[in-house]
Amino acid sequence: MLPEKNGYSTQMEYLYHKSLILETPSEMDPVLYFYFIDAIARLDYTLSALEYNVDSIKCAMTAEYLRSRVDTAKSGDYARFPAFMLWLRDNHKDQFEETPILWQLVYDPDEEACYLGFRIVLDSSSKAPIPPQFFHDMTDDLFGLKFLRSIYPDGALGKLFTEFKGL
């Protein structure tokens, strides 16, 4: 028997109706694309844990996918992304504020939000689940046309990431 639909089911459907059909991911900056997909996978994992449960096969599959990315995130330019976000915050505040809010929350050390395991945690002292609307807003944020266009090498973030790597 399938579980009843809840607010998280609706947000999962909303996430999965998004598409990159008008984009060319293979031409996006590989590091920025990696962290874009990472954020989507973490949204998926967190939604799955709230919609079903952490032991569901959906969570297990997403966790395996995310686990396979851990080593990649520690290598080469991928490992520089958290420092890039901090550099953006400190040197290009306007551009930092145009990145997805999830990135701003997770990669700003002054914020309380983090990835705990593979789950998004906004407040580690709270036991309350993240409201469904958060996932809707984060999905819209990640799939905003301006943001997507910015993660190509000639886009605003792509150019700034190239500049940062040269420092």
C-alpha cells in the first residue's frame, strides 16, 4: 500500500517536474554543475526522508549516489568550492546573494544550516521538520534561469570561479 500524499510528496513531485532540457549541462562549469547536482540530490534525500523514512529504498539509493560523490568533493577544484563561496560572500556580496539560498546557508560558516550526513539541516538544535515550502523555494531557486545561465564558464559565477582559481 502506498503512503498517503503529504506536503513533502507534493514538493518531491515539484522537484521532479523540473528539467534542464533548454540547458547544456556538459558545457557548464564542471565544479559548479557538480555542486548544483549535489544540492538537488540533497533536496531529494531530505524530502525522501521526510516523505517516506530514512530506511526507504529511495533514501538508500540517493545516499549511495551521494556517498559516491564524497571523494570527488575532496579533490582538485571541487575541494575549493566552499572557499569560493566564502570568497564570494566577502568580495562579491551581490553575486553571493544571487547564488541559491541553500548554497548561501550551507557554505557560509556564520550560518547554522549544514548538511548532516546527506540531509539538509537548518537548525541542529531543532527537532521540527523543515517546512514543505522550503523545498519549493529551494527548487525554484536552483532552477532559476539567471542562476542556471551563471554556471556556464562565460556566466557570472563561472567567470568569478575562474578568477578565484587564479588567486
